[in-house]
Amino acid sequence: MSMRIKSYFADSVQEAIERARLELGPDAMLLNSKKTEAELRNLGEFEVVFGVSKAAEREARQEVKTSARAGEASSALVQEIAELRKQVETIKHSVTTQSRVPGVGRKQLIPGTEDVYARLAAAGFSQELAQEIVDCMELRLYSEARNAGRDGKPGEQRLSWQAVDAALIEEVEARFTVAPEENAPRTNARVIVLVGPAGAGKTTTLMKLALRWGVSGRSPLQILSADTLRVGGCEQLAAYARIAGLPFDRIETAAALDSALEEYRQKKLILVDTPGFGAAEMEDAADLAAFIKAERRVEVHLVLPATLQSDAAAGIAERFSILNPSKLVLTHMDEAAKAGAVLELAMRLRLPLSYLTDGQQIPEDLEVASKAALTEGLRQRARIAAVSAA
């Protein structure tokens, strides 16, 4: 079925829905809704994507033409009404937002979702993001109910907790991505470079990966350390490698790193540790950044503690953006206070999650990132099961 896809930018999702229904007709389907990217924020706070079959769109346009010919409404009047409705909705949204405490006393679009905001707040989400998730989840359910044709009265039938649970998880999981391990055979070695601030856990994470692939997976690998900024920076990694019986080499410069990759190209995996560049040391990362930009085989993972506040993490991620990280490793998961805070961190950084670590045990405390594991604490059935067991 041929379908037209169109994005609507507005200061509220409801406003975007009204505009889409007016332009595309009642058969328009809500496909996605999210906060507008920063560079497009002047167009509106939200971007809402709608789809409509071209046949339905033609029918909607024909109906408008027929109505116009019948004198039901002139195009000028329709436009004026639309603009007035837009102004009313904007004012109503502004007044409602300023006069209520998030999640308290708000009218539910879909009965059965009353406790979702409390669940998100308890999980550690910020008030703003928790409210945004609830709003988008309800609008998703409302649109689905309307498109399913429930007697033209979406929102009157109370949903089961299972349906609400599924909708919540779907909305949360749509806001972050994971990057499963690549198992496809490669002609050249897979080169993973770990970058991040000092104390993030790069060296320990590298050894966990080395033991996972080199010992448990019996895959030929090479460990390289480019940590030359701090005194004795590579000694800990060298000691780990020696105990595990894994090959280790120290790299002094980016040019030497290029030569090392060529020397060890027959390996299946090359793991590279890097200095924990501080804010005042990023100039020292210029050569490494140039090498990474020129070397297509390199896969850069930004390593950050899950205990960081999202604002602080965003600042660090911006600092390390010159190294072009494509994936995110979250460490110290066992020390993170709440699952929601970790999820909000992943959503804010917008990098696919590759690995999670939750302790110092090597290599046990390492797992491949999965959406199911990260959202398990939000699932209603998990909470019910825990209460029942108690």
C-alpha cells in the first residue's frame, strides 16, 4: 500500500494531531512522536509523524472539494477556523502546563494509565521526561484505539494493566537504541577503541572484553595500550594481560598505532585502551582523533559511569565527540541508584548501548546491552510478582 509520510512540528502533540487530521483526513495514522531536535526547535517543541494511504488522502481531498462546491464552507473560513483552533489549543496547553504539578490531577486520555507517571518518577526519571513519556504513550494508545474503530469513542474503555505495561515499555524502548555484538565474519580485524574520562572503567572493561573473546571465545586477539599521559598508565593492563596469557603491546603515538594495526591485521580482534583525557587535556587527543577519522576499521566506544548525572554526561560526551564515538558502554551499573536515571542518560546521549558492566569481577560483570534488561524494572508484572512473592 502506497503511503504518504509527513512530519508536523508544534508546541504540543495534540496540536500536531489536529493539524494532521485537518490536512490528511480522519484516516491519518500517528506513526511516531518525539521531542524536536535542537536545531529544529524553532519549528515547535514536538515532531509528530503521520502516515496516510494515498487513496485515503485523495478521498479526503475530494470530500473537501465536494464540501466547498456545496457551499458548506469556504477555504478562507476553514483556514480561519483552523488558526483559531490552533491558538486556543496553544493557550490551553500553556495554561495547563503552568498550572499543574506534573502527573498530579491531570485528565487521562486513556483510562487505566493513572499510575504510569508515578512509576516513572519512582524509577528515577526526571519530571519533564516522565511527563513527556506519559503524554506520548497515551496519544499512541488513543491513536491506535481511534484507528481500530472502537465505535468512534477511543478512551472510554479502561485498559488492562497488561496493555498499559506493554504501551509504556514500547514508548520507553523507542527512545534509546542498543548495538548487539557483531558476529559476522570479517576480512580484517575488528578494532575496538575505548575512550572516556579517567576513572570511567575503560581498562577493566577492556580486560572483560579480552577474556570474553580471547579466553572464553578462543578468538585470536591483541591488546594495545595508548595510555601514555599518566605515569604507569599501561602497567595495570599489562599485568592483567600477562596473568591471562593474552598478547599485549604499548603504543606511544598515533602513527605507531597505525603500524600496530597493520602488524596485527591477522588477529580477529584488537582492543585499544586510551588515556582518560581531562577537559584541559583534549588537545593531546588531536592525533588520536585524526587517526580514528582516517581509519575506517576502528569502532569507538565511549565509556561512562552509569552514576553520572545526565547533564554532566552530556558535557563529557560533547568533549569526546572529536573522537567520533559510535557506541556507548555504561559502567558501575551496580552503583546506579535507579533504572530510570540510567535510561534517561542513554536517551540523552543518543548513542547505541553496546555493553553494561556492574562490578569489578573479570569477566563475569559484563553483559551485552539489551532493551529488555534495561526496562525490566519498569514492567508492572515484575512489580506484581515481587509483591506476591513477599
